[in-house]
Amino acid sequence: MLTGSPKIKPRRDRQPAVRSLPVARQLEQPLKPRIRCAVTLSMVPESKGGPFVFSGDLNRGCARAAALGFDAVELFLPSAEAVTPSDLRSVLKKHGLALAALGSGAGWIKHRLTLTSPDPSVRVRAWEFIGSLIDLGAALDAPVIIGSMQGRVEPESGRKQAEKWLAEGLKSLGRRAGRHGIPLLYEPLNRYETNLFNRAEDAAAFLSSRKISHVKLLCDLFHMNLEEASIPAALRAVAGYLGHVHFADSNRQAIGFGHLETAPIIEALLGVGYKGYLSAEVLPLPTPEAAARQTRNAFCQLLKTDQPRHA
């Protein structure tokens, strides 16, 4: 999930343009779209410089997200023990927010844990780390994301073995999530971050061929911009597996600060009946508030709504 994308600052003399849907398409859209808007909040000090809009204190981050009109936060925790379900529920309720998802990347950043490590003890610890997050997320009806913790194909293990380990991990953790009535989210990453699965269709085919249940895809627009010939076509192709979307522009900044053609993407999501979150996993540039405000403005403009949160 973390990237080394360049920190290109947008022009600040005008509001970035976000292309809207054609008028005929606008008229077809519901007045109260079911897609909701979330923003990332990291409580992991080691993630500084990564694509997280807010960072640090949970209560303060949630207050900032609520003040800017977000429906939910996507949390990046150092571990499941960082906060109790009751405390997390209390803070979210205080600010009128939902929990969109929990990121698991701290397992990689802090402990170098992956599901495909050649070391069996590392794989076991990775399962345990993610499993505890699944239990925490389930208390708030939120899925856990597996991105960087998927690992990569290492020379000493080879692709066949790495895919076997990945399938074993996703099957076991997917069943754990399924027992709670929630999905597990698997995120295809770009070629610079993993050599496992980079394209959404390939990841969906892997889940299908291995009969991995209770696992959905997280489709990150930043990664898709690097790997997909057509983002809208890819989203339509994996509609049945689509569970979460990272709402990020081509430069890993807020939508409208890069060059993505976002209107066709929103049209594709509406067309397949997507009802989840557009979650801003973006760099906090030029400031966290500016990135958050641009995300929220782009969301409202693209979906033609200035609706109150939770409408």
C-alpha cells in the first residue's frame, strides 16, 4: 500500500478541475448515491511519508475527518492491541463516523511479516497479526486489507510455491473473516511493490481458481493507473469481487490533483452497482486538510451530491 511516488505539489492558485459525467448520465444517477466517502488515518509512526491523509491521535484524526464531511475513516494501526473495540467504537460514535476498513501494512513496516515469506515462522506470525485485526474489525463490521503483507515471489521459493502460500493464507484468513460475516480485502499492487498480482482481473482469476471464499478485491486507482489498460473496463470485469476502492489520483495525491479521467471510473462503479467506500489513501499534500477537502469536493462533484454524511 505504501508507495514511493514523487511528492509533486499541485498548483494552489485555483481549484483543480474534476471532469463530470455527461449531462444525460447525470440525470440517470440516484439523488442519494450509496457510495460513501472515507479518509485514511494512520496511527503508525513508521508510516510517516506514506499515503495517509491524517496521522497521529485517533480522536483528533476522527474529529478532522468528521468536520470535513467524511462518512468514515480507514485506519492504519500498529497492531490490533493498539485500541480496544469499545474505545474505537466510542470515538467513532462521538464523531458520527463509521469504520471503512483496517489496514494491515504495519505488519510489514514494523515486523517484516508477509504471507509468502520462505520462513514458516514469519508466515505464522503474519497470519496471527492479520487474524487479530480481523477480530477487531469484525466488532465494528469492518474488513481488513491485505496489501503489502501479501509479500512477493522470492527467488528461493519460486512463483508456484509463493502462490500456494498466498492461497493458504487467504483461505484461512478469509474463513476467519467469513465467520464474522465480513469479507477480507486483497489488494493487487503495482509491479514496483509486488510481483504476485498486479492487475485486478488476474487477482480475481486467482481467487476463483483457488476457490478462495470470503475474499474481495480492493481496487486502488493509483495502482490501476500503472497496470490497467482501462480502469473502467477492469472494474466492470471484476464487479463480482469488488469490495473496496482507494480513491487516489495518478500521482498518489487527492483526486483532481493528478491526471486520471475520473468520470468514466465513477460511471463504471455506478454501473456495476458498487455500494462501498471511495477511500482516500493519498499523500497529505499540500497539507492534510487540503488533501482531505479536495477529496471530499471531488467526491461530491463526481457523484453530484452535497448530501449530509450518511444520507
